Amino acid sequence: MKGISCNTYYRRLRVVRTALLAQTSPTAQKIIPLSSSMAIQRSEPIQPQPIPVCEKVMIRKNGIEIELPQEVSEKMLLILLRGLQEC
């Protein structure tokens, strides 16, 4: 390293890092307690929203649209998907 020993390099690097950390150390942040008047109060618990149920299965590919009932069999669905792969 251009005439500088590794020990000297790392010692000086540590001194520079320590000096930079001392200059840039952030000020301590204060924790402010949340008073009861600021707390969000709910009179009733939050109810989960129901997941909408789809009544049909829609498949679209390259301008082809297929609408199937929700009860479509796995076998029929696989046959249609294989056919659409060839389109």
C-alpha cells in the first residue's frame, strides 16, 4: 500500500471513522407518551369484511373469452387450458 503498513492504515482509518461518527452522531430522540385523550377509541370491534364469492370462472386469452360455472370440473378446466395453450 504505497509504503504504509497495514497496521498503520487500519489505525488511521479507525481514527478517521471515530472522528466522523462523533461529528454526525444524531441527537437522542425523546419518547413522548401517548395520553389517553389522544388514543383512538372504538366503541365497537372491527368486523372483517366478507370475501366476495365469484359465481363464475372467466378465462381470457388472445381475444377468446370463456365463461364457466363455478362448479366446473377440474378435468374440463384442464382440457380447456390445454386447448388455449395452442391458440
